[in-house]
Amino acid sequence: RVMWERYARARYEVKLRRDDCERFGEWAGGEPLTWALGDPFRKFCQNDLGVELQEELNEVYLWHGTSPESVRGILEGGFNLQLAGSGAGCMFGKGVYLAECSSKSDEYSSARAELPGVDCVLLCRA
């Protein structure tokens, strides 16, 4: 809950700073998959959780592949950029790597000895 409140506050501050935001589709060659009306995650979040994406801020759902131990840290304190690249490297520089397709993020998930066979992907709102 605390993380959601931080995110919502930051999103509101972005909205105040940006009068007009160029939509993804206008410069990226097409809209993100999670903007499609039939997207199952969008439907679940809208219908079951009552959460709407703010498309005017280019808000989307994206996947992040990681390890079970990293999930704990992310859920407790969010993404820590000081740890960027410590799990799967940083081919394009240090940062948080997210993907539209869960199958891509799954390639970067990894199991640990304490939880053999458990790989993790997080569905993130960004």
C-alpha cells in the first residue's frame, strides 16, 4: 500500500509538470499492447481492482524478470537503481529493464537455491 501511494503521488507530480504528453502511438509506431481494450491484464485491473491506466501520461503495464529474493526487496522498497545490472547485466546501461511480453522478462528471471525451480516475473505499472 505504501508503494502504491508513493507511485500515485509521483504520477500526480508528473501530471502537474506536463501540460501535454505525446502519446506512444504517435512516435513509437503503435500503441503498447496493454492499451488494447481486449488485453487480459488491463481487463483484470479495471474490472477486479478498479484501477485505470492513465494513458494521457503514457502509463502502461510492463513485465520485469527477476529472482525470488529480489522480488522481496522490490516489494518492500521499490526498484533500487544501485543494484541495476547485478542480476542479468546491463546491456543498455544501468536501469530497470521492463518488457511488454512476459516471455521476454521470463528470460531474465532466475531461481535461487532456497527456492529451486521458482522463477519470478513482476507485472509493473509504469
